Amino acid sequence: MISVHDLSRRNFLGMMGAVALLPLEGTEPDLVLYNGNIHTMSQRLPQVEAVAISGGRFLQMGNNAEIRHLATAETKQIDLGWKTVLPGFIDAHTHPCYAGLRHLRQVDCDLRSIGDILAALRQRVQQTAPGNWVLGFKYDDTKTSEARPLTLEDLDRAVPDHPVRVEHRGGHTSYVNSMALKMAGISETTPDPSGGRFDRDPSGRLTGRISESANAVFEKTIPSTYSRADYREAVKLISRMMGKSEITSVHDAEGTPEDLRGYQDARAAGELSLRVYCFIQAAFIDEMLRAGLRTGFGDEWVRLGGMKLVCDGSISERTARLSQPYIGRPNDYGILVADEDQLYPLARKAHLADWQIGVHANGDVAIDIVLRIYERLQRESPRQDPRFRIEHCTVVNDSLIQRIRAIGAIPTPFSTYVYYHGEKMREYGPERLN
């Protein structure tokens, strides 16, 4: 498969829909692709052999003869050898800069055994001054051969003299050792915070697993060492990684002002190969409003998206807020990170300032809350096509789907979840899974 990374997907789709792409007068193609199986996404002409391109814009498409006829002596021509060409993929919910920063500094724990993860953490210890944090990311509790999660004892045994925190790849839970708990001031008697949990075993002892908003205490404890240059480097790195998967456009689903600047800096340096629609965390909405910014500011490479809120937990980490309990856990309905009373004032502020809003909601309880907020906003202060988003929108039912349709909300589900996280889905039961 070949993708053309420097082309505008929006222009590609729009022009392909027109079918007849006549060159502008005086415009000559600087690139011709021919002998291809080129998918145009146009219902009228879904596949062509060749396309002519100038300055990153498609001029014309058709068969080899008519497109190659447009070429001049200066036109670069590429014989695709009848390979398939697709428009670049759009990832509508991802965290590129956030992920890039972790790839710069942290231990990649996407490994197939707990033993391998602990060995990788011990190796990082050799490069880390005593007492400093050892941080890991991309750990997945069901992808190791031991078929059990990391424990406090695992981390204490492997790294006794450094605080350790390993983030789950889902981003809603983490695993820490005893020194990390001590540095964060967490003990057996510490109560769970609102919207979070310090997980405990049946005897009440801390397991080292930290869920949802309980992670905030560790994020405040761990010093941030990322510079402005690091953010730019992170974007450069993740752009290359995503490009290998043919992703050419992304929605950063929970960016910060620093992330936004990182995208801009990488673009200015010629290091950004992704088009970015950057949502901003709700914590920064006042900062954005004071600057007079709103959804849509920017250009085709870096554009300001909506405001991001979080209602509940994660599907992959089994913390989504459900109306019925998890299978095998009769008293566990998941975690509501923020309720309607907490979310509505922020959503209203953004809505009245003409911002798009996207709320993370996985479980049916959370989706219901988000829809109530959107319905209320449109009753009180109606806007034409506010493009409300429900991030993930996973555990649905017929009633929720009807309300989503009625309000015109946009679900952004992860279609890959059942494939990648299939072994976890039994905890939702067959009825919800279907």
C-alpha cells in the first residue's frame, strides 16, 4: 500500500467527488502517479489508474494516457507498479504529543511478560539517580503470559530504591510501588478521591493499582522535565511513527496549550507530517477564552478543536460507568469521574463561546449524562449544528442511539476495541457486548 503523505485528504476527497478535475490555467503537474490501483472514495468513479498533482493539490484523475499527457519535462512521474493507493487515514481520537513525550523519556512496557517489563524497568534504574522516578507506559494487564496484573510486590521487588509508576496503555489506570505511594502521601487509611480509586485487595491492603482521578496525586508529585524543545521533538517522533501506519490526519482528543505549541513549533521546523485538530482540556478553557480563541482557529495543518471533558472510565481497563455491574464483580459498576453537576457549567461556558464540545463517555450511564447535558444546552441556548461529540460512546442501547440521532451528536467509537481487547470483553457479558 502507498499513501501520499504530503497531500490534503480533504481536497483529495472533495476533488475526487467532482470526478472532472481540470487543471487550473497555467498550472502544470509537478507529480504524476500512474499504473496504480487508486481508490478515490468517489461513488461515481471509485478507482482510477493515474492522478496529476501540483503543490500538494490534485489536478486531475483518470487513465494513464490522459494523465501522463499532462506531464511536462519538469514533472516527476512515478510508476506505482499497480500497487494500491489510498487517501491517508484519519485517527479521530488519539493523543499524539502526549504519546510522543512518553516515547522520548519513559520505558515502553508493551511487552509480553511481567518478567520482561520488570527487567526493562531495572535497566532504566541503572540510568536513573537514586530517589528519582522510573516511569513506564503502554502496559496492558491482559497481554502478558502470566495472565495476571502487575502488583505492588512485583514493583517493590524489581525496583526497591526508586519510585515507580507504570501507566496502562488505556490511560486511566497506573501501577505504582511502595516508594511511589509514600512520596504521594498515600497510606492504607487514605480515602478514595471523588471520581477515583486506590485499589485494594479483599483484606483492604493497597494493590498498587491506581484508577481514574486518583492518578492526579501522582501526576502532581512527579516533576515535569519536558522543555519546549521536547514537545517539538515529541511531535516529530510521533508524526513519523503514525506515518508508518498511513495516518495523515489526527484529532488530539485532550491537548494542552503546550501540546498545541509543540504542533506549531514542529510545523515551523518542517517536522510535522500530520494534520492536527487539537482539542483542549477543560482545565484550560478560561485561558483559551481570555486569548479570544475558539474552535476552528488555525489552518489545515494545525487547527484548534473543541473542549474536552471526561465523564467516566475506560473500557479496556474496565472502569467505564455502567447501569449493570461487571460480570463477576457484582458490586462494581465502574467509576463516574465527573457527574452532570460538575460537567454542565464547563460545557455551558464552552457552548456559549461557540466552542465544540467532546465528552469522554464509555458506559451507558455516562452516555446518558452527556446526552442530558447536550439536550439541555440546545434547549437553553440552541446553536446550529454545534457538532457535539461523544468520545468512545461504547456501551449503548436503542434508547441512547435514538437520542444521539435526535440531537445530532457525533459518536467517535473505537472500532478496534473488540479485536484488540477481546479477552477483556467477557467482563461486559454477551448482551452488552452484542
